[in-house]
Amino acid sequence: MPALDAHLPTWADLNQRHPSTALLLGNGASRALWKPFGYFSLFEEAQRVRHKALGVSDQALFKALGSELFEPLLSTLNTTVRANAALAINSTAPLNRYYSIKEALIHAVRAVHLPWPRFPSATRTAINQALRQYRNIYTSNYDLILPWAVAEDTQGFANLFDEQGFFDVRRSQADGIRILHLHGGMHLLKLPDGSTRRRSAGQAELLEGFAVNIPGEVPLFVNESRSEDKLRAIRNSDYLSWSLGQLAREHDGLCLFGQHLDASDQHLLDAIRQARPKHLAIAIRPLSEASVINQKQHFIDRFGDLSQVPLHFFDASSHPLGLAELAIPAPTAQERRR
């Protein structure tokens, strides 16, 4: 195998030679747009947020379940509340913890998420147009960037939810560009029966109303944790299981943008390995020659056992989703204190 170098073709050049019909987005894509998305863990953010942070009792529940995922814990508390009511057990502790944890989650999300007024219409339109290059778009991000961008012009995008906003795996065929949220999203809700509903809110209300839902419905998103924890949560959702299964059947050229595919996303790596796409086009941010070579080696190591799947690397900053002019300035410390 020849020695690795730091050369990176542009996206246009590579896509002309090796076209990709599918896209897998990761946190790097959101981080390039809004730097505050670079936080390490939403669970940690919820512990140190200025308002309504996770209390000692809340953190003890996460520790007892051995996970830092919010959705499974909130779902468990919901089930406990319903079971107590059915058995006429008079205990307010589960419901109190449910609302306390949800309150911390709401404030943590608002502290790091891009506010709707800061998201220019021109940027939303540019992202909307960039997505139209693909047949299938997969994302492991749970933020509202894609829902907001797609809402600018929904024509041509597949609607995987019915008129009431529900997902039914038996009726998952739809015409148009499909967007599949592998880790759920802030615009999705999980119901007690495991079904999935898309929130009807739009624009600023999608963020402001996040997790402010009726009892029994839980925000459906898989935040940062170990891969095995994420996979367990995915298996407990019809929509998430179906979405991951679609990735595992993606046989055409697949572009990876903003994805690192480290150990915490082993389940995504396994799905790609199972799919054995025609090729992988991998975006790399050219920070330095050494960084480019290290990133190339990382992906070669991750996909080393797929000898029949060519890996092609390109300059992330040349992709329509990675252009420097799309980046939105983060608020200053003084603005955040207001």
C-alpha cells in the first residue's frame, strides 16, 4: 500500500469521478455551522447548566441505569408512574424526578443549540439545496438544523410520517429524498407504546417547545453515550430500528460528512460494513498535513476489513455543506450573560 499523503481533491472533482447518492452526516457538520455544537456530552451540560441543572437524585438515577441517555430514563420513569397509578401506589417521587430531569434537559439543550433567529434564511436555503444532491440522507445528529432547512422548501423531500405525524413501518415507502434520523431528533417524540410521532411545531417553536410535551410522550433522541447503550435505545424504537436497517442496506456510493465513527458509534460502522457500499467518499477538514494523514489513517483502520469498498477522501471545506460562509458566529460571553 502506498504511503499516505496530505492531498485532498475538491468535492466537485471527486463526486464527478465517484458519485455518491447517499449522505451520512455527523456532528462535525453541525459543528462547522455552529461552534457551540462542539460540546462533549449533553448529560454533562445538563449537570452544569446555570438554570435547573440535574440534581444529586437525578444523577443517581442515571448511575443506577448505567447510562447517560435521557430517553430511556424518561421512558422508564413514565412507565413507573403509570404502574404506580394502576396499583394505587401513592408515590410522587417518580413523577418529580421525571419533571426535574426533563427541566434540566430543556435548559441544557437551549444553552448549546443554535437559536432560530440566528439561522439566516439564506443559510437554510443553501443547506436545503445541498441536500438535493442525494437520494438518501442519514444523520446521527439530533439537532434541528435539517428539520429547519428542509422546511424552507419541502417539495421533493419524502414525507415518512402520516397526516397526524405518526411513523408506521408498514407504510414507510415514500417518493422523494429521504432523510433518516439515526439517533432521533428534537422534532420527534416517543409514545408509551414505542411508536414515533413528529412534532407539528415549526421554526422557533421547535426549539422553544422541545420536551414541553404531554405526559407519556418523551423526546426521541439518542444523546452521547457508549455504542452499546445507543444501540439498545435504537432497538426500543420502531423508527430508529428501521432507519438503521436502511443504512445497513445502502449499496450505492456513500458520502461521510462530519463523521468520525469512533468507538461510540460502532453500531453505525457495523451498519456500513454490512451494507458494503459501492465506495465511501470521506470528508476531511484540512487543518494541517499531519492532521490530514492521521484522519486518513483513522478511516483506513476503521474500514480495513472492507477490501472491496474503495475509500476516497476529499476536502470538507469544498463541500456545499462545509463552505466557510455558512458558519454562524457564536454569541460572545457578554451576549450569553444577557
